[in-house]
Amino acid sequence: MLKSQRELEIMRRAGQINALALLAAASVVAPGATTAEVDAAAADVLRQHAAEAAFLGYPGAYPYPAVTTISVNDELVHGIPSDRRLREGDIVSIDCGTVVEGFVGDSALTVPVGEVSDEAERLMDATLTALFAGIELMRPGQRTGDVSAAIQQTVEAAGFNVVREYTGHGVGRNMHEDPQVPNYGQPGTGLQLRSGVTVALEPMVLAGAAETKVLKDQWTVASLDGRLTAHFEHTVAVTDEGPRVLTALDEPFTLDGLMPVRYNQYFAGRRESAISSMQGDTR
Ligand code: MG
Ligand code: MG
């Protein structure tokens, strides 16, 4: 499961295309847009790059029918794009996977539809902050439990809860491979990280209780109590030079309509918002 430098470069290409797909999808998010239209924007990007969709046909109760998963409000992950129209105040989690030359890039983000509640903003911020806390520890010598614990502590310090049933995961030739990296754990436990390990870190966070249910469509996972959820994910490589976010966008980039500094940081794959000044808006 250790990736060579050459393999990391292929994964970087997959990750870059995946980021472009998420950016295109997020740019469609607006009151009145359907989640199928959001999915179509991501699918277009994959088509333009002749890249394969990792999610389409993914085995489950039935083969997964779309390029992205789009999960609205209480829906946490695996929501199926449909004719559902987004409404002002919703928050929308978009997850996408891209395959290039047999290697997978996997990443996700949550975006607001217009103005959203204070709780929704705090939830998205805490989830992204937890992702960066995990990324920071993706270094040789750290253990997966250190990464898991950092994510859990960041989320719980903000007053929210991490999901137990779904985890971050190794990624490469397959979308899900070893090691598992849960969003909760004990420091000093788990696999010791080495240069060449690649993991999709993905805090999935619930504003309320950490209990979920699967909806009637047999794919969508939602909070049991109906409260809001958020999800941010990056594919990250452990290298001797430090964490390398494979699903970031090459800089400089322009965020069409996605202005909050949170998204500069997300797409840059790093917390310092060196590029935010380019946007003229650092909300
Ligand atoms: Mg994903
Ligand atoms: Mg994943």
C-alpha cells in the first residue's frame, strides 16, 4: 500500500481533476438548483479530462447511480443526486472520486446555499478545522490513532460529534484500502505512518447525536435525530517533506462564487490562506 513517487504523481493528477469536479459542482449550488444539476457539473469535468468516475457503479444494495454523492442538511453521506431543488439555508455535502490510470483521488466538501444558520457555519468550520488537524499529523512516525484523535478532539471541542460507522481510509489502486482511519481514536495507537502511505481523511460531523440511519433508497446516510451534518475530505500522502494534499487545486485558482476563506483553504489544501487576498473577500 506504499506508493512510489511515480504513483503519487498519478494520484496527484486524479486528485487535481477531482478538485476541479468539486469546484464545478459547488459552483452550481444555489437556491433552485437540483442536486442532479450539481452532479452533472462534476460529471462534465471528469468527461473533459477523460477520467473515470470512482463512484459510478460502486457496489452496494444496488450499483451506485451517479458520479457524486450529494447529501443535504441532515444527510451525512451517500445521498443520490435527484430532482430535489436546493433551498436558501441548506448545506450541501458533495463527495466525488476520480480514477486516472488506475489510481483514485477521493475528496468532499460541504457548501452553503445562500445564507445559512450560525450553527451550520460553525459546523462547517469545525469539520474543516478537524480535517486540517488530521492532515497536520500525516507525517512519518505518527500513528493513525494520533490522526483520529486530533480529528475527534477538534470536533468535540466545538461541541459537535463524529460519526462512528464510517471512516477515513487508505486510497490508491482501490477507493477503499488499508489503513482505516476513523474520526475517533486514541493517540499512540494504530498503524505507524511511513512515507508513501496515502489516506482519504474525512471528518463526518453531526451537530447532534452521533447516530445515523440509512434511508429507504438504501444509500443515503442521515443523522438519526434529523440535525445538520457536514463532511470535508482530502486524499493526503505522507512524505518525508510532510503532508501532501493530493486533492488540492494547483495555485492560483479562482473560486467562482465560493468566497468564504474556508473554501480558499480547502481548495489550497492548507490552512494558511495565503491566496485569500487574491479574492478581495476574506469572510
Ligand atoms: Mg469521498
Ligand atoms: Mg472517502
